[in-house]
Amino acid sequence: MLIDSLIEYRKRKGHDITVVFDGWKTGEGKENQTVTGGVRVIYSRIGENAESVIKRIISSDRREWIVVTGDRDISHHAWAVGSVPVSTEDFLKAVER
């Protein structure tokens, strides 16, 4: 349901969207990436949490990301690398509009 909503949002806004899911406890031995409806979907590898993947992506791909998160540490990291954190609640309101 989340990915379907993101696909629709991408169609309306034209933004590149990446969503990262936690494979910390049940993931595979390596990170898994797919593209569904134009949305890049990443599952972290076993032993690595989604927060680490998000930090790595926004640190290495030096562009201004809009990072949707409810995690204070990721928000601070996003600001530190020149990206903009947006609360989950604010993003959900934007998607619903």
C-alpha cells in the first residue's frame, strides 16, 4: 500500500523516490534493490538497519535530498549533509492532497 501511494505521488509530482526498508533481522546477505513503478525500493542486508542505508545514500550522493523520517538522528544527519528532513506526518499530508 505504501509503495502504491508513492507511485501515485511520483506520477503527480515527478520526483525521484527511494524507499528503504529494514532487513536488519530477516534480510538477505546483501542489499536488495528493485524499481517498482519508477520508485526505487531498497531492503537493507541482514545485520544492517535502514537508517544506516539512508545515511550512506544521502552522504555519498551529494545532492539535496528530501528525507522523510520520524527519526531524529536521520533528521540531524540530513541537515548536516545538505539535505532537508521532512516529518512523516507532513509528508503524509502532502500525499493525501
